[in-house]
Amino acid sequence: MPTWIVALGVILVLQTVSAALGRLVPVAAPAFTVEFGWEQSWVGYLTAASVFGSLIVLTAGIGVMHRLGGVRTLQLTLLIGAASLLLYLVPSIGLALVASACVGLGAGAANPAGSQVLIRFIPKAHRNLVFSIKQAGVPLGGILGGLLIPPLIESMGWRYAAVIVAVASIAVVLLTWPFRARIDPSPDERVQHRLVCFQLADFLIPMRALSRGDRLWRASCVGGLLGIAQASWVTFIVTYMVVALGHSLSTAGLVFAVMQTSSMFGRVILGWIADRVASGPTTLMIAAVGSAISTMLLGFSTAAWPLWAFLVLAAAAGVLVAGWNGVQIAEVARRSPPELIGETAAGSVILIFLANMLTPVAFAAFVAVTNRYDLAFLACGAISLACVLLLWGIDRGSPAP
């Protein structure tokens, strides 16, 4: 089997399981927050802690990624996240925040590690499609989380659900371990010491790298802005439907799973379109407008809406709100110097994860003060339109890819 197919398969599996692990808190939050007597809005702060863990990897972990290789980095962070689920079993907000940060390590490593691996193997003509297939692992993990976790919680309790997710994550690491030697390059001798010793300058490397390519900052900021609407959907759709609209956890989980399913196919479709029209920016502008419309419609939703309306909206949002990631990451890789693929991918994803960290906090604080989910969703949707201004004319005067 060609090495690029093996590499894509391994990265896709690891990213899928990492995403499923990260979906445990948003999906299970209505269950354990009630049991512990916490405010429902705490799901936003726990999600922000998870993103903070991702940022640690993106800023300080590039040296570790070069030392271990992309595949082993993903495997290590997934093991740490799985083990940290035990901390959720203790009714302590502090430990829950620590656990969330540990779970976020895998999500933070996924994009730079995956980009570093795949850019070495994939044909240029299929770059957008392959990166979009890789990114399909994120919604695929969301599908597993949305469909499997709620029934486990309702039948066995959220504690057993957490244990099952942890065991499954460890099993996947063991299954993919033999492929690492074939995919990862030899360790970079220049950064071997950074496995155990970080330097302050490491935190600046990813952001400085964004100044080394053609309009990398503009392409990267697009991801951050689009990530705001995506974060609001992923973090709050289950809580919104259960707490504000009165639906059951299983129903809300179904809507969540439909969005993730649509996102999985949407990422591949948008990647295929970007390759066919040979324009990632045009595809991203279409996604930005669709993201704004979908998120604003969610803000106008009420308890009187039939289930099919939520399912249709979730399916559309999966493509438009959460289907842009692969195209945006490929666009950053296209504009990056070849020797800085991992660094620029990390820098771009830092902006996305900053949006993913700040959006749940701001959203939760706004809802806690106003008790208005609708206005929060409307604001998140409107921000997506700013991407059109950033993308307009971005390729004018640029060198050919």
C-alpha cells in the first residue's frame, strides 16, 4: 500500500479518536453539571480549558513534535487525554479544568502534526481534498460522540461513559503504534533536547512563521474568525437544546451528530470544490457567508420548531459552519515555505484555538448575564462575514502555487 495512504489513514484515525475524546464534555455536561450542582454555563469554561491545553501544544510543543515525529506526538497526547478522564470522576471544578486542558492536548497536536506528515507524501493536485479528508476526522469524532455518548450516559451513567471513551482511546493508540516507524521521519537532532526542556523563544516560533509566507496572516485570521461560529455550535448546541428549548439529551445529541456527519462530508466536498475551481479563497468566502446565515438562523430558533427543522439546519451548518477547516489549512500550507509547514500550521491553528477558547467564555458569560442564547448566536454568525473582506483579492499579485 502506498505510504501516503497509510499516513492519511493513521492520521485520520488518531484525529477522529482525539475529536471524540474532546466531545465528551460538551455532550455529557448537562448530566454531570446537574449532579455536581454546577451552573450549566460551566460547559463554556471547561471547553475553554480544553482549548488552553491545545494552545500549550501549539506554542511550546513544536520542538517536541520535531523530536518525536507527528504520529508519535498524536499518540502521546491522546494517551494523556485518555488518562485525564479519571479526574472528571471527582466533583472538583479545579480538577475538571485540569482534565479538560489535558484532553485538549490531542486536538492541539492534530493539525501541525498531521500537516507535517501529509505534506511530505500527498500529490499537490489533490492537496485540498486530502487535507479535507484528514480534517473529516474531527466531525467523525463528533458523530461518535453525539450518537454513542448520550445512550451510554442514559443507560450506564456518565462515569461509565467516560471510562469507555478512555479505554477506546488507549486501544486505538496501541493499534496504530506499529505504523509510526514507516511514517515519521528520523528525529531532528537540532531539537532533541527540547523534549524535556522548553525555551521561551519556542512560544514565538509559530507566530513568527506566519510572516514568512505570502499573505499567511490573512489566510490564518480567516480561520480564527470562522472558528467563532463553529465554536458556538459545537460547545452550546446540546446545552441550548436541553436547557433553553427543553429537548431530551438524546434528541440534542442526534442534532449534534447530524451536524458532525454533515461536516465530515462537507469538508471533503469543499476540498473537492476548492481543487476543481483551483481557488481555496473563493471556497472559503462561500463558507463564510453560509456560516453567517446558518448561525443566525439558529439564533432565531424556538421550542416550537419541529425536530426536522433542527436536523436540516444542523446538516447545513455542518457544511457551512464547520466544513471549511481542510481548505483553510491547505491554503496556509500552500502559502508556507516548505521547511516551515509545521510551524505555520501551528501558528494558524493558534488563532483558531484562541477563537475556540475565547468564544465559549464570552458566550457563557453573556448568557449568564442576559439569559439570551439567541443574541449570542446572532453575534457569532455576524462575525463570519468579516472573512469576506480578508479573502477578497488575497491572490491578486500573488505568485502561482
